[in-house]
Amino acid sequence: MFDAKQLIARLGMEDYRGADALLSRNPSTGEVLAGVRLASRGDYEAAVGESLEAFRRWRLAPAPRRGLIVREIAEQLRRHKEDLGALVSLETGKILQEGLGEVQEMIDVADFALGLSRQLYGMTTQSERPGHRLYEQWHPLGAVGVITAFNFPVAVWAWNALIAAVCGDTVIWKPSEETPLTAVATHRIARSVLARHGFAGVFSLVVGEVASVGEAMLDDRRLPLISATGSTRMGRIVAERVGRRLGRTLLELGGNNAILIMPDADLDLALRGCLFAAVGTAGQRCTSLRRLYLHQSIAAEFRRRLTRAYRQVRIGDPLDPETLMGPLIHARAVDAYEAAILAIRAQGGEVLYGGQRREGNFVEPTIVRSHSGMPIVAEEVFAPILHTIEFETLDEAIEANNAVPQGLSSAIFTSSLQSTELFLSARGSDCGIANVNIGTSGAEIGGAFGGEKDTGGGRESGSDSWKAYMRRQTVTINFSNSLPLAQGIEFDF
């Protein structure tokens, strides 16, 4: 049912094995799934040219019509959900439920974008001058560059591309080199819908290396916005390069996320929330739980429950329905996991469970007894390693939550209204996402997604994130027969 060759054929793709092929590997087995052709600099130029030409026509289509076309894309994604979800699992190592969930997320974003297509609101302001009207309106930006990471190979593209499309933009997508197949499959589905309406060039795909494609995108003045998802190190490069040409960036970078568990928390609920947040996608989500702050009164009991739960986590083939955790993406990620375990021990941490590498790219989910003074606690290790740290007061825990460079997601488990409101107040969590009695991962598409500090400050998907893909224009209309100046300035001649 989930044979790679059959999946690829059903999704209308070919296994390209030319000299310029990029081979995609199954992280669970190491086998080559298929190859795709790497884009050259010439291919990139052709894609930009097509995108700019499509923009000239696409921006003139009424936004509600653009929304209806995006809805058709959602319908096609629904038709291919099972195959596409399985391909996500094969290529990333996510368990099948997560692969299917990622495709569903694209569908949900398309539904959100459809409604948004009738709500690209401007604001009317009262003018201080008689006989004048003052208001704001929003126009499409142009051709937008989208750079995505391996861990959400298609959902993050949808967050950007489907909303940008209803805003009237065109999109040039550079996917991760680790996950080209899911990108090609998704692009083919979306582009086929657009082609039926005469707008094939609205979405372009360039599967290329950083030197030939990535750097060209950063320096290309024809792309007014670059949306990039990846490490903080990568984000600094993107921000500097794009900023040098005064372009815009939308950055979704590192996360070092924490959960605080208070003594009045429902520990069963907290356990479920922590388990998925920590081991989902093998700890390779930007929202993965990495730091768990436990009140001293419940720390021993919760560690006992957590260790028992970790022992029940089945590691293996992500397409097996019984599997709860698949592999890391590649051997380099496993090496980073092992280096982090060594650093933890060297810095005084105690491994309570796990800490071992298994065959291939599989590792054990790991629980560590740590303290906030350990330098590695402030780092984002993209692996299922969970620091557990005890605290005495909520103020102390909030200070520890905020003490790291990253600021993406955070959560508290408590039944206290006072603790809840303090955590959510201006002196509480400094993260872009703050949750109460749920984990740090699994954000809904209706809320704007993103974080502060080293996470980059970007916001994607819900709320008013559409404004990132448009340019604001302030308009003043004088319908009087006089020309009064603002601020009461007189300039007669």
C-alpha cells in the first residue's frame, strides 16, 4: 500500500537518475526513494521570469476568485491525502499520523485562505481636513520567495503560499534538499489546478542547492519578501542578505520550548501533553518540548510517570500504526544527539532514561535531570532530549523559561487562575506562543504562528498574518473645492 515506487507513480512523478539528480533517502532504512532533477541558476531565472509574468495577471483577478481557485487546490489535496501523507512519512521519518496531519494542515490552511479572500480589509480614518477622506488599502507585494525546512516539508509551504496566493502574490518555493519528493508532489497538485484556470505560473518550484538557488533568492531584488524556515544560524544569514537590499523577511527559526508544571496541575493531562510535545517527530519540531520545569512538590512523581510513559514509546517504522517515534532525519542529526548527551553529562546532567543510539538513524527518547546553569539547556538540540528542572516559585520558573535566546512556544499546566494570568501577563512568558494546559506543539492554523528573539519574530498562517504578503497604501481623497493642509499649515500665494 505504501510502496515508494507505487506512491511516486500514483502522484504522477518520475524517478530521475541523471547526473544532476538529487536523491531522496528514506531516513528509516537509508534506501533511495527516488531522484529529482536539481535546478540550475538558469532554471531559477526561468522560474522568476514566469512568476513575474504570472503576477501581472494574477494580481488583477478578484481576491474572491483567487480564493475559489485555492479551494480547488484543497479539494485535490483531499483526493491525494493518503498517498501524500505516506510520502511525507517515508521521506521525513514522521509517523503516518503526523504525515497525514501535515496534509490535513494544508487543506485547513486553504479553507482559511478561502475565507480570508473576502476579508482583506483596509481601515478608514477620520481626516482632520474638511471634505477629505482618509483610508488604508492593501495591494499584493509581487513574487514571494519561500524557503522551507525538512521537518514540515509541505505544511509550511502552504502557510505561506496559499495565503500569499489569495493576497495576489506569486510564489517561488525552494524546499529542503532532504525532502524534495513531497515538494514535487505537492507542487504538481497545486500547479495542475492553477493551470486549468490559466495561471500555472502562480506557483514555481526550484529544487536546488544553496549556492545556485538559495543565495540567488536572497540577493534577488525582484523578490520583495523572503519567508524562510530553519535554524537561527540560517536566519541570521537570510536577514542580513535580504536586509542589505532592503527587502522584507519573514523568519521562523529555532525554538527551545518549555512547559511549567505547577503543584495544582492535572498530572495525567500534563503527562499526555508533555509526551507528544517531546517525542513527536522525534523531537524535530521547532515547537518540540525541550525543557520541563517541575515544581519541587511533584517533581519526583512526575519524573516517575514520565519515565514509565517513555518506556512504552515504540520506536521503529513510521508507517507501522503501532509506532510512536520514527528516526532522526540523517546520520548528522544522530551525531548531534550523541554529542549533546556527552555535553549533558560533562556539564553535570544525569540521564534518567534513554541516551543511546540505535541502529541506523534511530535514537532513544531521553529524559535528563538538569539544572538551569548548564549551557546546553540554552541550546536547541534537534532531537528527543528533554531536560527536567525543578523550581520553587512560579516567578523563578517564568524567569527560567525566558532565560534562553529562543522565544517560540511555551506552556503551563495549572488549575490556578492566578498562575495562568501571571504566565500570560506582560511579566510572564516572552514567547510568541503561550499555552495553558496543552503542550508546546500542535498549533492550530487560525492563530498566527511564530516567535520572538532568536526565533525571528515572524508570524505565519492565521490571524492577520496576511499583511506580511501585502503592501499597505495610505490614501487621501479631497472631494472639496479647497486645499487645506494638515496640521493647520497655511501656504498661500
